[in-house]
Amino acid sequence: MSKPYLIIAAGGTGGHMFPAQALAEVMLRRGWRVKLSTDARGARYTGGFPHSIEIEQVSSATFARGGLLAKALVPLRVLGGILSMSVRMLRDKPDVVIGFGGYPSIPALGAAWLLRRPRMIHEQNGVLGRVNAIFAKRVDHVACGTWPTALPDGVDGVHVGNPVRLAVKERAGAAYIPPGDYPMSILVIGGSQGARILSDVVPPAIASLPLKTLQNLRVSHQARDEDGERVATYYAEHGINAEVQPFFTDLPTRMTEAQLVISRSGASSVADISVIGRPSILIPYAAATADHQTANARGLVEAGAAIRVPESKLTVETLAEQIAAVLENSHAALQMSLAALAQAKPDAALDLAAMVEALAGHASPQSEGQDT
């Protein structure tokens, strides 16, 4: 008997790819064959995917980039991608197709809709992304990572949470060492977009902390390639022990070791912070569609697990004050850590996998409680 077959379609950012990876890991353990459909940008995030996953780059396009000619060709490229994927699905029929958002998910979801294959979407944010908004009424189920999620009239969502990668889940609820008069760590992560303002404001905010704090401090700062050298130079000139990289492959480890996380409030970042359980200062990306990063941050902020600083109010002085409020109050930092854990859904990937299997009409033996 052949393995059940799942196509995962995801766009080219970590926010789409990381939960897709988490689901893929579970489905492989449950005996499924899994194919990832993405584009060249998404392929950059596949290094952590299990090697047995088939990876297929597809043709898609977006109106958000390129000149007039490129934008005029978008409908043709999208249609070509859907037709090409339809031909492949006729030859190799998937049991389920699930989209995680982003324009590269259009070909697989479009083909599944045309061929009436079982299909669903997972929305990570509190507001539907453009592609998921298109397909919300054209799929069998809508799974939601952030709750509540704003959905079109007549569409019901199922709150499963945002799946986290195995490397994150393995550190779920890791013991938190509150800040004190000993070595401490701050993790700064900006997501795949809009991180420049963090590179402008965070280093001087940290540098303005009391010398006693700085002497104990180690900083891991994720910065764009074009910002990395100047950020690293600033830290070095101010005697701050800092490592600056465009991407940390060991991010879950660094988050586990951190006393404080300063981050955009992308859905995957919020999920990781919750599952590991760390105090955070969240700075929603002001240009995010429908201000969805503010919606993503709401749960942690209202629970007392995070401090939200709107980008419009982000200054060196304001951020330094909030950093000090966490690092100089060990009891409050510990309570923030516990509050973050209370918001976590570490089994989101398992719940999403159960939805996939129910849609396919069967459950694998491993789904009866053997996942860890």
C-alpha cells in the first residue's frame, strides 16, 4: 500500500516556511510522503527540512515587486504555474494540499481547487494574508495560528496555533534564569523584512544601559547583510560583547539562553517565544499588511508576557527604558517568562496534522499518541 501523499505549499519567508517545516516533520513521522512546493526565495529556508521531503520550485509571481512589464505578466505566470501543477497532480494525486500563505502557494492551491482535491490553508497571523484571503472560501478548512483571526463572513476557522519546528519544541518550557549579577544574554531578531530600524535603535539603546549591566551582557543580533558591519562595529566600539549575523541557524538555542528577546512580532517569532517561554519586547512591523503584527503581539502583551513598542514610538530612550525594566527586575522577568508559557500551543503541529489526516479520511497508527 502506497504512502498517503501531502503537498505543502508555502511562500518565501520564514513566517510561512517554519510552520510548514513543523508540519512536514510530523507528517513524515506518521508515514506520509511529503512534497514542499515553493519558489527560489522559499528554497533558502529549506536547510532545516528533513532530507526525505521532496522540494519542488514552482512558477508564481506577485504584483508587489518588479516594473510595469513584470506586473503585466503576473497573471500569465500565475496561470502557467497553476496549469503546470494541475498536470502534475493528475499524474501524482495528493491526498491533501495545504497552503501556508505567500504567492508561491497559489499554483498548488489553485490546482487543488480546479481538480477538487482535499485542500486547506493555515494562516499564521491575526489577519489573513492576501493569498489566504483569496482561498479562504475555496478550501475545506481554515486553520488559524493566532486567535482570534479576522476571517471573511461565512468562513469558520479552527484555532490550532502556530506549529514550531522540532528544534523549538525540544526546548519547550526550558528553565529560565532570571536576570541578575551574572552573565546575561539578549537576543535581537528582526524577521525577514523591516529589520533596519532595529539595527538603528537597538545597539544605542543597549549601549546606554548601566556599565554594571553591560559588563555581564552578551548580545546576539540578527541584522540584514547591508547593516551587519556597521551594527557589529557599533557594538565593538562600545565594548559590548555581541555577535551579529543575518541569520542564526541555532536560533532556538540562543532564545533558550536569553534573559530577554527583542523582536518583530511575526507569527513564528511569537510562537517560538511562547513555546520556549521568554520575556520579550515586541516591535510590530508598521508596514505589515492590515497591521497584522500588532494583532500577533496582542496575546502576549495582554497576558503580561511582552512589552509592545509601536514603531512610531520606538526611540533609543524608550527602548533603553523598557530593556532596563526587564533586566533590572528579576521577579518581573520571571513572571513574564511564565506568562509567555501560558500562551503557548506547543502541540500545534500535532493538531494541524490531525486536521490533515481527517481531511484525507484516515489516521495513521503513529497519530494515536506516539508523536513527541
